[in-house]
Amino acid sequence: MRTNDLIEMLSTNVEPADRRRLTRGLGLSAALGAGAVLGVALLTLGVRPDLGAPGVLASLLLKLAFGGGIAVLAGWLLTKVARPGGQARTGIVVAVAPFLGIVLLACLSLASAPSSHWDRMLVGHMWLECLVSIPIIGVVPFAVLTWAVRRFAAPTDLVRTGALVGLVAGGISAMGYALHCMDDSVPFVALWYGGTIAFCTLAGALLGPRLLRW
């Protein structure tokens, strides 16, 4: 068989690549991870009993918006970076926007309160539980998203991809934990929610080269 004949045969009936396959796969995996986190949070921790109290719903919505904003933004970036060569065209600096927003709100909250209240606003009563719970709950969406990236994508920057997987997982986990957490001050959310999500991101960056290798 001549070379031209071989090339013609290989190019016959070639179907175009489905560019949305990765987005659909990661989106479905994130939804499954969020459902699993919700189930774990409700079964193991439970919903806070004071949802009907004044101001509680607004605080809960802020926590959900923070975690959800991180998950959505990082998920969008993940669909870009997880493609071969995607890291060259995608800057992930925008992923820090929710962190900057919550830190700004925390600073304004502290500035408007007496300094004698700062310790309580920052530490709260559930800091240790928050520190432990968000990373542990985040293992579930992290595992699901890692499987999805291995199944639907072919990343070339495994550190950055792993970091984004951890960031999405941390945001989803924080949303689940928010349903239970009764510490509502913005500085607490910025410090402990933000810190544990950042830890999940670091863990993803460290594990990415090992778990996402293809």
C-alpha cells in the first residue's frame, strides 16, 4: 500500500471531536460530588437547628455564595486547563477573586467592630471542626473529579489541573459544611473556610502529578 493510499484511508469517515464532552463529564461529576457531599454532611453533621433565627439565612447564603462561587469559577477554569496545552491559554489568577472578595468583607467587618470582639469573630466556636470537616468531606468530590479528568481529559500541566480539582472540591465541601456550621461572622468564613479550601487546593496540586498521570 502506498503512503498516499494509507493517508486517504485513515482520513476517511473521521468524525469531529466532541469539544463539549469534557465540559459535560466534569459538570456531571461535580454535580454527583455535590450530591454526595450534601448526603454526607446531612447524615454525619446535620443541619444547624437555628435556620429560622433572624440573620441566619443571610449568613448561610453568604457562605454558600462563597463556596459556590469558588466551585463554579474553578470548574470553568478546569475545563480549560484540563485540555492538552490548555494551561498556555488560561490564567488561573482569576480563581482568587472570591478569596479577595471575602477578605475585603472580613476587613470591613473587623473595622466596624470593637477590637475586643476580633478574637471571637475570627476564631468562633467551631474552628477546629471546620478545619477538619471541610477537607475530609472534600475527599468525595475530589475523588469523583479526579476520575472525570482521567476519563474525559488529557491535561499536560498536572500540578495546575490537580490544584483546580482540589479547589472545586474544597468549594463544594465548604457549601455542604455551611449547612451545619453555626459560626457566621465574615472574618471566620474568610479565615477558616478560605484556609481549608486553600489547603484542599494545595493537596490537589501535590497529588495531581501522581493521580492524573496518563
